[in-house]
Amino acid sequence: MNIQVTGRKMSVTPSLREHVENKIGDAVKVFDIGSTNCDVVLKSQNYKGEAKNNVCEVTLRSRGFVVRVECKKEDMYAAIDEAARMTTRQLRKYKTKIIDRRNRGKGPYDNITAQNEALENQVLQDEKALGEIPEDEQLVRTKYISMAPMDEEHALVQTDLLGHDFFVYTDKDTHNVHVIYRRKNGGYGILKPEEENPEQ
């Protein structure tokens, strides 16, 4: 496994790098999920009116799926430790929902394309480019993306693994654009075109 550690608005000391490699590396090795690329970003945030936060972002890419976690703490070592624990939880979901199910022949996950990874990279690039929290209701950038065709089950799993509030994809059967979103009261909802309404 390759772990790439970078710092944003801070220097990554040898001690921090070693801590990341030990904690995050151990979290990934436990699940033995095969070839994995891991990007870890350590950054310091200090917005007006807020206490200073140290942030550890972990992005794992394995077999076309993307797992992402983010943890904020006052102490960077504590942020890395918590990010490792969160990574363990997400990888447990990944292994249970994706790898084990595929091994039982119950999920068509072998045809996942790199488009999911490209979408995640674009989101991360936007966050890096902003550098600060934008004003409310301010349109800060337009992105054009390719959406990988997938079924609803796969889209739900990918939304959960990414930890995003929503996920946009092309339904592989209808070829329409669907949006899965996280509901405030728990669970997920899905937006589909009116033409797919069975009650019509």
C-alpha cells in the first residue's frame, strides 16, 4: 500500500509522517483489501470566530471505490488517531458490502469505472482551491463531470463510503440522472425524473 502524506498550511514533520503511516497503515492492513492507494492531507484551519482546528483527511482508493474520512481535533495526533478509527469503520463497511458480497456473486461491482475517483478528485481540488469557507449562497465554481452508470444499490454504498450529503449518478437501466441524498432525520432519499414515477 502506498500512503502519500501532504501538509496544507503546515509542515509535515517526520514524527507526524511516521504516526500517519503507523495508524492509517495498520487500519488498512487489518482488512487485507488488496491494492490500495491512500492520500492523507494534514491541515491547520483557523477561521474567524472559531477555535483553531487540526484536520486529518484520508482518501482511500481500492478497486474503483473511494473511501473518505475527515476528522478535526485541537491536537493533530488526536485527529490522526480518530481518522484511523473512522477509516477502520468505513473499511469494515467496504469489505462487508462490496468485497464479501462480490465474492458471493451477489453484486455487479467489477465494472466500476475510474469516473467515481475523478469526481472525488474534483471535489477535493475545489476544497483546496477555496482555502476558506465561502459566503453563503455564493456560487464559487462550475464543474463538468462524467457520471459512471451504476445501479441504486451501488450508488447507496458509494454515498455511504464517501460520507457525502449527496451523490449524483447515471442509472444503468434507465440512463437517467439520479441523486441520492442524506436525510436530516436519518437514512437516504433519492431523486428521480417524473417519467419514472410508476403511478403515472
